[in-house]
Amino acid sequence: MYKVKLTVNGSVYNATETKEMYITIDSLPIADFLANINGFDVDFTNQSTNALSHTWNFGDGSSLSSEANPKHTYKDGIYDVTYTATNACGNTVIKKSITIVIRPIASFKTKTQTGCVPFTVNFENTSTITATDFIWTFPGGTPSTSTDKNPVVVYNTVGKFDVKLVAKNSLSADSLTSSEFIKVEDKPISDFQNNVTGFVCFFTDKSIKASKYYWEFGDGKTSTLPSPSHNYGVEGEFVVKLITENFCGFDTLERRVAIYLIPKVNFTSDVFKGCAPFNVNFQNTSSIDVNDWDWQFEGGTPNVSKDANPSVTFKKQGKYTVKLTVKNNNGTNSTTKIKYIEVVSPVLCPDRPNKKKLKIPNNGFSSEEDQLLNRIDDSESTIIFPNPTDNLINIKGSGLQSYELVDFSGKQMSTGLLAEGLNAVDVKNFDAGVYLLKIVSQNERTATKVIIAK
């Protein structure tokens, strides 16, 4: 802007007038603006100079604005905003790019977080609406991952499981991990221990995941305590039932409990009589409250044992006594079985392992030079019983047969003809031992061992 000064000179007077800022020369405006982004809303602030009017193009296809400082609402995206500042001299245009990024916020929920195997969970995605894509991770679940907005997941394993959700849009992403968000339970497992003192039984709960208890003590009495005690008042064995419950279901356990001031003691074995080496498996059949076993085995290997059901080997001929002493919390009891195990004479065990062959010299009956006791020809027409025997040998023959019974030395002890049917040979006066019974028919010859036991 400029001042103007006028001076007038006359013959008599002179005059001067000055006007400050009388002439104005304008310039083009200088366009500029600021954009304050708040979510989807943008506040534009005009920072131009020498502008008399304003034109805004927000870059999203919306109407132009002539406000000096407009406010505009966008959607997600990147926009070129054009501002035109105008005065009498003309206009100036400035363009700036703005980015509208609404960062998604990941969140989710379920109607329930705790359930029983198999536990089906419907996940509800509650992320902000700016999220367009989702990545779920479900440790322990089926499926273990998903890109569905609201997935359904099944948990088949007991435990506590994390859940992770990544919510994304085209410009940003957000992640949320909820630790141990899902808790999967199963029905309880009933278990208990018991300890007896006198007539009183003290029960200790060992159940898993039980929240409620119901006991039946086997004598008509009950309890709902987790670890009750019960006075039975009498000796005996009782079936105790424990029922446990939680929100997934219930479980029942039955167990026998013995109430004895001293334990009942007894035992048995799988065999009682046999040939050396004689292996015997002993079975404890004492009352169920026994918690200590003390075995003594006369002639056995081992000769003592603390096992409940030991195995023992008897290596020599003889009759042996077995003693078992047992204990419970109240006392001790024992039983002794005299000559309970019998290991018989080797003479009565001809089929024992590694037996030696015995030769019986030829006595003229057979065309062979000698006979071997371990060579036995099966006969389809002759049956001999019992074997071993102590008084009679029954020979069931088919007729037209002869027999000969010889001892170890080959001495003939008995001979004769066999009729068709059952024939009895008297051996009650023979010494105990192994004999050879030879039977000859028209088409067959057999040599069979016969044991005479006394």
C-alpha cells in the first residue's frame, strides 16, 4: 500500500495534502491449510493469506465447500484434498494427501468359558467395525486355526487353553491373546485310601476333580464329607461305595474294607506235589487289610519272602512245611501248613529233563539185542492204565496178544496171554520202580514204561 502527496503553489498561497496508504496494490493469495484427523472426522484449518474466498475439494467425491475452516467425515482410505484460495488478483491452489486409518481393535467373547469334554464353544467376534479380516488360533481346539468371523471350536482334551485373535483391515492390524480363556473339565474320578485302627476306619479322599461326595460304608451308614471316619463296631469285611460328582457328571468306586482286630491269614498254591526242580506259585488269600507278609519255606529257594504272592523252587525230594505270618494295623496272625509241599522220588519222575537212557538186556523175548526205555511205539489197539500204579495194571487188548513185564535188570516178572477186552495184571507184590511192559501181537509190538509206586 502506498501514500499519495499533493502540493499546490499559487501567487499568494501554497498548499500540500498527503494521504497515507491511499493506493493498494494486491498480490495473489498464498494458499495453505492444516488437517486435524480424529478418527473418521477431519478438521481443516485455513492458513492462507490474502484470500477472500475459499474452495475445498475433499477428494472423496463429496460436494465442494466454501467454508474457511470446514469439517469433513471420511471413510477408511487415502485422499487428496485440494484447497483453492481466491482474491481479486486470482487464486492459488494447494493439494495435500491425508490418510484416514482407523486401527481395528480386536476383541471377542463367548457365552461360557468352562465346559465338559467334548466342549463346543461358539466364539463371538466383537472387534471394531473397521476390522475386515480375522485370524484365530485355538491351542487344544478343533480346528486349531480359523479365518471365520465367528468360528465354532470343539475341545476334546481336559485343560486350560489360550485363544488368540488378529483383527486386520487394509492398513493396520490388532492382536488379542487371552491366556487360559477356555477351561475344559471332565467328570470326576473317585478314589480313596483307608486306614483302620480298632473298629474305626479313617477314609482319605484321593478323588480327582470332585466337588461333592457321597459315601456308603456297607453297614447302612452314609456320609457326605470328603474324608470321613466310620466306627463299624464289629469285625468283618464291608463293601464301601464312594460316589463323587462335579458339573460334568459323577463317578462311582466300590472297594472292600476289612475290619479285623487281627488279620485273617491263609494261602494256597497252584501245585502241591511234583518232581524236582518243583516250581510253586504261592497265592496269599489272607484278609484284604493285610499290609505285611512274612513267608518261610522249608527246603525252598528262596526260603523266606516278603512278597504277597511269591514263587519258590524246591530242588530235593521231601515233604516241606510252609509258614505265613501277616500283619494289619491292629495286629499279627500266622498259619503253618505241615508238609504242604511234596517233592516226589526221581523214580516216579521218568520224564524229567535230561534223563538218561536205561538199557534192559535181551532176555530172548525180543529179536532186538536190547530195549531202550525211552523208545515207545504208540499202539492203536492196546490201552494200559493206570500208570503209575500200586497194585494192578489193566491192559485192554484186542485178542491174540501176549505180554511180558520185566524189571531194570531184564528179569521177567510176569508173562501171559491177553484176551480180548480188559486184562488185569497183579503187581502189588512188586517193588516200586520202573518196569518195561512188552506186548506182542500178530501185527504189532510195543514196549511201554510202567511205574509201580508204593
